[in-house]
Amino acid sequence: MGTHVIKMPDIGEGIAQVELVEWFVKVGDVIAEDQVVADVMTDKATVEIPSPVSGKVLALGGQPGEVMAVGSELIRIEVEGSGNHVDIPQAKLVEATPAAEAGKLQAHPQAQPQPQAAAYQAPAEPVAAPIVPRQPGDKPLASPAVRKRALDAGIELRYVHGSGPAGRILHEDLDAFMSKPQSNAGQAPSGYAKRTDSEQVPVIGLRRKIAQRMQDAKRRVAHFSYVEEIDVTALEALRQQLNAKHGDSRGKLTLLPFLVRALVVALRDFPQINATYDDEAQVITRHGAVHVGIATQGDNGLMVPVLRHAEAASLWANAGEISRLATAARNNKASREELSGSTITLTSLGALGGIVSTPVVNTPEVAIVGVNRIVERPMVVDGQIVVRKMMNLSSSFDHRVVDGMDAALFIQAVRGLLEQPACLFVE
């Protein structure tokens, strides 16, 4: 038997280190070739790391939340044959323990790893533990997706035995828990029961990146917001007519491709809004291409895939690409290229859009257009009270680059195009 070491790969674009987000294997697991062993995150995207060999996991090279250098040892696997490694490793590989996982997860990239003097010893096969509640202070560890699934099922994670690294609760553990009859102890507490529990959630992976970007945007950008009410009755009638006529052959249209088209047309007269601002170099770049960032909410957080060259595509082409990008983002399959390079962002909460919002500018862009929900309201039209479909646009701008008058005129131009949708297609 030999040992195969998988090192943190060079993902490209000059990246020297990445964050370890999640393990999908644990010490003692037997894995197959091409099986994904871990997720790591760069500044732009989550990347899956597959195993090039089959074998048994001997050791893991870090804890979720650690920042690891490219080339450092990620995982050690026992394989048939000689493997690719003989010497005792110089990088410190740790076998995950509950104490280590519950400790501080902040990475220390400048700390020098210590050599290991003893050879690795494969642990005994895991033995199923009884399902008992954790003690106070012993917090259940689980990914956001597992937590949401448990919440939807009314399960308290402190009663679920975790089989992952450091006792992390996996989807398989939830499956096993739900497949067995449970006592009342494992059920969700009564709505009137007194609760004293608390939970600490490490800010790692995508959530850490979102927090950093939002904090940076609010610190650096001089935000101001502008809200306008739009009558989308005619637009909705056109959308439904097009779907009835072409939906089966070309695909169903949502409101988003119409909004993208309105942005494309309006930006022709407002090039200062389709721009990015390098505040360190003090340079504003006005873009001819309209690369629209589509804010997309997934299980792990907010991502912004980019609809490239929206100005050169038809209504249905943009609709199809928006759907593809949103699916890739929600499944954490979007590439770095698909998550970078936007020149203006469109954000919508759909039916949950509320009445007004104040979206945060997606730096280095200078504008973001927010879409609120459509509601039917009585309006006065030509002296008559009629029911119309109304929607607000809540948009934010970088006041260092965009003047208030220009922002208002731009949104008014978008409003005119949406209220008279034929103008979207008149050249």
C-alpha cells in the first residue's frame, strides 16, 4: 500500500490562496476516483476538488474556514501501489476533532506549519453513536443547506448524531434520523415553550465573501437611492400574449428580460451609468457593452452571475441565458468568468419584493436597479378610477460618479419604456 497526497491546486488568475469551505469526506472513508472531496472558494466562485485516485482517507489538511496556500497538502489517501508520496509530510495535517472544530476557525496564513514526527495511523472504523442531545456549549455543526432542511422538517440539530469531520451533521445523518421513530425529545419545541438555547455560526465561505463585499461597498461608495412607481399593465399584457403565442417554442418570458431590454435602451442616452469606478486610480470607465449582473439568491447566499452583451441579444436569448446563469449560481456551478465583469446590476426579490428597498451598489459598478413586486391598485387615468398593475423600481447609485438629476432622468427613461413597451423594440 502507498500514500497519495492531493495538494491544493492552482486554480488560476494568480490566486495564491483559497478558503476551505466544506469537506465531503472524513477520515476512514473509502473514496472513488473523481469523487469530490472538498469545496474551496476563491474571491469569485466555489470550486469542487475531485480525487484523482481511489483509496482510503488517512488525514485531512485543514478545517472549514481556513485559508490554505496553493500547493499545500489538502488530503492524504491510502492507495494500492506506491502512491505519489513517501516522506513524512512537512505540512501539518490534522485529524478533525470536535474540540478543534468548535474552536476558532480564523485562518492564520502566516503561521509556519510544524513537521510531524510520527507516522500516520489509520483510525478504527467509526462506530455508530447513540442519538443523545448535546451538552450545553457543544454546538451542532452543519452546513447552511443542512440547517435549512432540518428547520423545514422541524428537527433540532442538537439531537442529530453527526458523522462528518468534527461531528459535522451531514444530509445522510438527517436521512438516518428521520428514518427512525423518535421520541418527543427530537421534535420541534412548542411555540410557547421557554427556550434557552443559542447557536454560533462561523462566517466562512460564500457568507464571508458577501459580508466583506457589502462592508467594503458601504464604506467606499457614497450611496443614494431613488424610487419610482411604474404602471406595468401594458407590459404584463404583452408578456402574457407573447408567452401564449411563443411560449411552447421559444420558452416562457418572465419580467426580467423586459427589464434588461429597458436598461439596454435607456443606457444609450446615459453612458455615465453603465460604468465602473476605480477609486484608487481615480478613473471612471464607461462601457459600450452592457454586461448585466443578475443578483441571484441561493441556499448558501447571494451571487451575481453576469448576462454578457445583453445589448446584442434578443428577448428570448437573454431570457434563456438568465435562466441558465441563475441555475448555475444556485447549484454553485457558475464559473469565475460567469461571476465577474458586470457593468450594472439588476436585483429582484420577485413576489417578496416589498414596496421599497435600498439595494447596495455592486462595486466597482456605479448603479444597481432594484425591482419590487407587482400589485394591483386603483389609479386615476383620464379622470377615471381604474385598476392598474403597479410596480416600484428602487435603485441605488454611487453619488461620487452619478448626479441625482442623471439618476432620476435615467429611471424616468426606463419607466417610459416599460409603460410603453412597444418602444423597447423601435429602433
